[in-house]
Amino acid sequence: MAAAVVSGSPPNVPASGPQRTVPAGEVLDLDGLPDVEFGDTEDELARRGVLGTDVGGCGRTLTGHSTTSPVFIDDRLVLLWLDDSTRTTEGIGVGSPVQQVRTRYPELTPLRAPQGTYRLDGLLARDGELAYLFLHDGRTVRKIIAGYADWARRLFAEGDGPC
């Protein structure tokens, strides 16, 4: 999963169970999605019917958010890989200009991809223990990961994860 995240390619996670279409422009804040919060356990999400029961690809899927991929570490939701239609509360989504990210999040930490790789550079917008990680090509945002800042930074730096 992490290698896919830092390369800019989403994990191949097939949908499971009944799915609803996520409306274009759904908003994710740093608490999570309306029915999913960072720190929730897999058991909690499954009990509430939010976590699909079939495991495929790199892991389980979120019911109703089939293209938003959860990352669990030690049974806790630590990151969400956002789909292309999801926006931050500040209106940033895939395709947003990097300059707009810099304007909306003035205290960013730039992250440089290692030279000689096909990985994307990043901008980390941290708010306490949570953050958005915007992967970009220098001009536009290509992928967004949200969740615990330490896990987002680790994922970017190490290029590996739970899969």
C-alpha cells in the first residue's frame, strides 16, 4: 500500500458488499469521514457496518466509500487514501494547484521524493497529531492521504507500509 501511495497509484482494492456512490465533492476533515474517524478499530467499524467483510487487494474497504482506502495499524485506522472526488474542508482535492495548497495551508512541511525514483513530492499540512499529505508533481495535487501525521510522514519517508 505505501509503495502505491508514494508512487501516486492507488491500491487495487476491490469493492465488497453493497456500495453507495460517494457524491462528488464529499468533504473530509481531520477527524475523518462522517461515519469513520481516525483511531476507530476495525471491529468498531465492522460492527457499525462501515467496514466491508471481504478482504481483497491490500485490505478491507469502507462501505459507502469504496474508492477511499483505509490503512490500519495494530487494528486502528491511521490513514485514509482519498478518492479523487473528496475534498478537504479547505476545498483542496486532486487537481488543485500546489499554489492553492500553499495559500490554504500556510504552515506546510515540504517533503522531497528521493532522486531517481518515480515517487511524487509531498506537502504535509499538520494540525496537532493529524495531517493531510498532498502528493504533487510540482504543479498540481495528484493524491491526498489524511490521518495521523507520524504515520503519513513515515509512509512517505519509508515507502512501505502494512501491505
